[in-house]
Amino acid sequence: MNEAHESLREAVREVRAGFPDEYWRALDEKREYPEGFVRAMTDSGLLGALIPEEYGGMGLGLSAACAILEEVNRSGANAGPAHAQMYTMGTLLRHGSEAQKEEYLPKIASGELRLQAFGVTEPEAGTDTTQLTTSAVRDGDHYVIDGRKIYISRVDHSDLMVLLARTTPLEEVEKRSRGLSVFLMDLREAVGNGLTVKRRRVMMNNETNELLFEALRVPAGSIIGEEGEGFRYIMDGMNAERILIAAECVGDGRFFVERATQRAKKREVFGRPIGQNQGVQFPIARAHVSVEAADLMTERAAALFEAGEPCGAEANMAKLLAADASWEAANVAVQTFGGYGFDAEYDVERKFRETRLYQVAPISTNLILSYVAEHVLGLPRSF
Ligand SMILES: Cc1cc2nc3c(=O)[nH]c(=O)nc-3n(C[C@H](O)[C@H](O)[C@H](O)COP(=O)(O)OP(=O)(O)OC[C@H]3O[C@@H](n4cnc5c(N)ncnc54)[C@H](O)[C@@H]3O)c2cc1C
């Protein structure tokens, strides 16, 4: 994906030029949201890459979106505060009514509204999404929502949230994946009127929250698609999400390899560049090999996705390979920088914390291995 979409990559670099390393460092220290950067990415149209032109977006394919997110992370910035719009919007685009799409998509493309929040994870259900207990009960023209969510990102910097809640109790459905529904919730109306948002401090600068729903009333028209089909709608978006996250990890990996290489050439110890020692060279070279291999799998998954072909195996493998490669490269970069690798001023430690997330979220490495074992290799189901 390196040479493809060069004009988009150039556009990302232009936006990024206004938000140098010091900008990210200062925000990281204060745990603040990169409001200016996200605004500039929106104004440039880049965050609307996947929104069809008829709704005011760029109407591009997934590989173009991958190039954008990869380039953000490769530059040393973090796509995390902005990336949800790319993959969450797909649920609305694929399963929303024409009226919902006409109402929201042009405003999301222009930046008038932000759809950056995605509420699935719960304290008790964890990875087993079908066990989630946040309920939405129909009451006349409304649904009444009760329950809890955890680690829901960007809620304070989003106008809208895609929420997954149970509309039919687990005991009453034939399959545990049925009876869940997706809502497009207006956060501006919900917060303080039945929705309480409490910040969680996590390892990296990521606005992440605990949500408490107490008899929150949302209009019945905010449901996306058919009641009870929400799990399928969310699963539909998973392949795109995994491929996009893989691209971000490739970007992180390239950032680490590039910074480690520059450092190894410049830093002199024992009267010669540290990069002259094979003990320093080889780990960087190996990390580069891993990142480039992960990039090929990501490219393949994106091409299959764009061609409308099945790509579950490739999307999952790309996510795993890329998350592993970025983490390997992160470790190598810290090692190459020595003490400076722990120093905030050199940006490697910040990116190290940021890229660690992708071993766990949005899907953990174990769950990907489980998918490959069962769905690709036909091994017996373990859960
Ligand atoms: C910074 C951050 C931001 C996030 N943002 C969002 C967001 O915006 N929206 C949202 O909905 N969620 C978000 N999440 C939640 C994230 O998707 C979950 O944390 C993740 O899916 C793992 O779920 P869990 O934390 O409940 O882990 P658990 O389900 O408790 O799992 C813990 C560990 O056990 C392993 N495990 C569990 N079951 C099995 C099994 N059967 N076999 C093998 N291993 C297993 C898992 O792989 C994992 O490593 C975010 C998380 C973080 C940390």
C-alpha cells in the first residue's frame, strides 16, 4: 500500500504538518483530545473518505481509507481519536434508512456532526458480546434504555453514538446473537437526561468512558435497520474495522522502524554509529520485514473487501499480523533509543503505549486465533 493513493497520503502529510510532534506530546501530558487535528482532518475531507459522494463524502474505497489512517500513524500522530468515524459510519450507510442517511451522512461529511462513539463493550459481558445486558424496551414512540457500558471512547467529543443494546431478553431468543439492536443515539440530548458519562484514565491519551444508562428515552426512529438484527449489523462492519486497524498498525510499525533507523545511524557510542553493530541492525531489519509482510496481508484483505469477496480470514489475519508487527517494532525502537526510548521528548514511548492497545482492542489476538482455528481450519469450537 506504500505507493498507492499517494495524493491522499500527501494530503495527510499537509494536515499533519500543522500538528507537529510537540502538539501530540503536550496533549499526551494533559490527556487532552486532539480537537484541532480532528477538525483539520474533517475540513480536508479526509475523514469522509468512505462516505459516498451523493452524501457529500469522497466516495472512496477501503484501501484509500487504509492509506489515510496508515499515513497518520506513520507520521507519529495518532488516528485513534478520529478513526471511529470511518468504521462506525458503515453501519449507518449499510443498514440505515434512506431518511437517516440523508439526515446524518452529509452533516458527518461536512463536520457539522461527529459520529465518533461506538458503544458495545460492557463490564460483565466482556468479549462475549451476546451476553450484554444493556436493555432497550419499547414504550410507545420511544425505547427506554438501562444498563452500563465501559471503555467507550470519544463520547465527550462526539455528537452521535452507535449503541448496541438488547431489545429481546436472552431467555426469549432462539440464538444468543438474536434480540440485539443498534441505535443511532444523539449524545447531545442523552447526556444528563438518563446518560451519565464518567472518564476512565487509561495507558495512553484516549478519551475513554464508563456509561450509565438510567431510563434514558430515545425516539423509536433512532433504531438502525430491523429490531433484533443488531448483532449481524455490527458483525458486518467488523471486517472493515479490522482492516482499517491493521493499516493503522502498519503505520505505527513504519514509524518505529523509521525512527529507530534514523537514531541508529546518528547515535555514536564507542566511536561509531550504534547501527553499525549487527546486534542493533538485525532487530530493526526483522521488524521491517514483519511490518512489510503485515502490509501485504492488509492490502490483500482490503482488495478482497473492495471486490465484495469474502475476506473474514484475511481481515483477521491482517489485524493479528499488523498488531504483532507494530508491537515488535515498538520494542525494537525503545531498545534502539536506549534510555531516550523512555523519554517523552523522543515520542517513541508515547507511540509504544498507543500501539499496545491493538493486541487487545477492538478485538484481542486470542479471539482472532480462535476465529482462524475454527472458521479457517475447521478445528472444534472452544466456546
Ligand atoms: C483504550 C480503550 C478504548 C476502547 N474503546 C472502545 C469503544 O470505543 N467501544 C467499545 O465498545 N469498546 C471499546 N473498548 C473495549 C475493548 O473492545 C475491549 O476491552 C476488548 O474487546 C476486550 O474486552 P474485555 O476488556 O472485556 O476483555 P475480556 O473479555 O475480559 O478478556 C480478557 C482477556 O481474556 C481473553 N479471553 C477472553 N475469552 C477468551 C477465550 N474464550 N479464549 C481465549 N482468550 C480469551 C481476551 O483475549 C483478553 O485478552 C476499548 C478498550 C480500551 C482499552
